[in-house]
Amino acid sequence: MQTRPSSPIGFAPPPIDDDSVRAVERVLRSGWITTGPEVAALERELAAFLGASHVGCFGSWTEVAELVWRWWGLGPGDEVIVPAVTFAATANAVLHCGATPVIVDVDPSDWNVSAERIAGALSPRTKGVMPVDLAGWPVDYAAIRAVVESAPFEAANDRQAQLGRPLFFADAAHSFGATYRGHPVGTQADFTAFSFHAVKNFTTAEGGAVVCALPDGFDRDEIMRWLKVWGLHGATRDALEKTRGGQWQYDVVGDGYKCNMTDIQAAIGRAQLPKYPEQLERRAHIASRYDQALGLLNGVQLPAREDATRRSAFHLYALHLGGWRAAERDALIDALREDGVPTNVHFIPLPRLTVHRARGVDARVYPMAERHFAEALSLPLHTLLTEEQQDWVIARFIHHFERLR
Ligand SMILES: Cc1ncc(COP(=O)(O)O)c(C=O)c1O
């Protein structure tokens, strides 16, 4: 008989340790706290970790996603294909540009969007494709790339004419540290954006990063510069550059945005990054303990974790309760909460949200997303979870699962 652990179980507490605290203190006392040398260093370190040449840090995934879409020239009348099961931000970044997110259903084998679904939603108005590595599990990048490369396309500006196809922009908010065909997720699409939000595997409290891996012929240095300039008011010099001798003058080349990461945030990331590979292994270990304990329960679909080409970043332990109704799943959530086990649902599908219903999206057209909505349940998965806590989660899950099904 399992006893309830004395310390409360968190759902996804940040792994902030003494090194992070010391790093923040060092920056706070350094005399420079906004964007500066720490952000530049984090960008270099992320590039090395990802095996990427062009990485930029910004204030959030959402901010940099909108910036990239604006660089691409996305606007009214344009379409971007997004999956039905994701966080609202994936589609919001498209809506911010006045364009239309075209929502496609997901594949119940892994709950990601498939290349076939994307192919079926292409139109002459498709200007971009944004798949999501749900829960940290990579989409089939090669298959999606093949679809994007043979898509019909009508270019509306020079950048689009140069690429000659829709932009392949990956939402890797969950998959920092996942691998696809042996390489870290980040360089498989034209752009890939990560979120460093407080609940993510790797966090800077708030923040995000983008990798530019556009084909040769694109001036990637210039593109990163464009993103930095437009992410800081459209100004040609940032605050630090202006303090340097003879550089006080600047121009503002357009009505830019305010999307910069601060050195305080970057310092948190820099303190964490050397520890991240070990944290990923810890996550993998916790996921495999769940797999072993829950895999034999009738009807439970375990999250995808590893196959011949992919390895998850183990961001969420998102399982599915095969055949359950939403009310039954909700009763399980309530019972677990009573027992001190926090859970979550990732996510309420986009077609159920008012923002999309108001523009005519009908949830009934997305049967797999509807199934996901009824069956999905995420259990705590984080590096601070002790074995005692996990054993309690497992015991209470099995107890209530057997009782309620
Ligand atoms: C799939 C997905 N995309 C995008 C985002 C947005 O990230 P951010 O909060 O850094 O803007 C999130 C955040 O939770 C997410 O889960």
C-alpha cells in the first residue's frame, strides 16, 4: 500500500537551482540587465547544442513566431496550415498577421499532424505550414518537407519568390532536445521556434529561440539581423551598442515590435544548458517508469517516446484513455486532484476555442481532435519528481482508472 508523499507534487515546476540563482545575481550586479552579452552567449551555446548556425533568442515563442511570419510577408488572404491539437499560440501568431490558420485534424497514432493531412489542406493561398511536435514528440519532418516542396505556390514578394514554396516553420515549443534522424530538432525545417516558458523542459522564465535553416542562397546572417532589428522597435542599434564609443546614432527602419530577451533571462538558460542532457535522461527515465507501470492497463495509449528515426524530448507524459468520454476523464482528474496528484489536458483542440468558432470553425469536422479532447490526460513529468512521488501518482492513477472505467 502506497503512502501519500509528505511533499506536494508539482505538475511542472522549473528546475531552478543554486547555479541559476547565482547566475541571475551575477547579471543583476553586473550593471547590464537587458539584452547584451548573456543573450549573445546563450545564442552561441544553443547553436552548439542544436548543431545550428543561426539561432536568435527573443522574449517568447509567440513573439518570434509572429516576427518570422512578418519577415515572410504573411498577410490577409494568406493561409497557414496548423494542427487542431496544439496550444492557442500556434494559430494566434498567424492571426496576428491578419492571415488564416487552416486547421487540420491529427493522427491518433501519435496525435501529431501527418504529412498526408497537410497535403490534403494545401491551396494556392497556402503560404506556410506549421506542424507541432506535441508533447516533445517530433513530427515526420522529412515527409512534411516532401509535401511542402511539391506544394502549389503563388509568391507575393521577393522572399517568397526566392523560396518558391510555402514556408516550413516548425512549432518546436515542446521539443527542445528531441532528435530526428539522429540530429537535434531545430534544423529540419526552414525555421524552428522553441519556447522557454516557465513550464517548459528548458526555461528562461519566459523566452524563446528561433533557428533559421533556410536553404543556401538565403543570407541567413541578414535574416537574423532583420529579426533582431524588427524585434526591437525597428532600430538599427540596440541599447548596448549605443553605449559603445561613437555609436550613439541609429535609425528606425520601420514600426518594429518589442520582442527582446533580457540578459537576466539568458543567464537562467546559460546556467541550465550544461545540465540539460542529464535532465533529458531523467525525463526519459521517469517516462519509462510510467510506461512500465501503466502499459498493461486495458485501453491506455502511452505517449510516443522513441522509434527508428525519432526520440522525444519527454516534455509531457500525455497518455490517452482509449474510449473514454470527456466527463469520465474529468472525473479521473478530480479524483487524482483530491489525492494530491496534479494533471492536465494538452490541449483543448483549437476548433473548440471561441476565437476559432467565431470565424466559422466547426469542431465536428475534427473527429480525432475530439477524441483527443475526451481521452487526453497528462501526468506530472519533471526532473524534481521523486520516485516516491511518482509511485504515488502511479498507484492513485491505477486505482481511479480501474474504478472509473
Ligand atoms: C505548442 C506550443 N506552441 C507555442 C507556445 C507558446 O510559447 P510561449 O509561451 O513561449 O509564447 C506554447 C506554450 O505553451 C506551446 O505549448
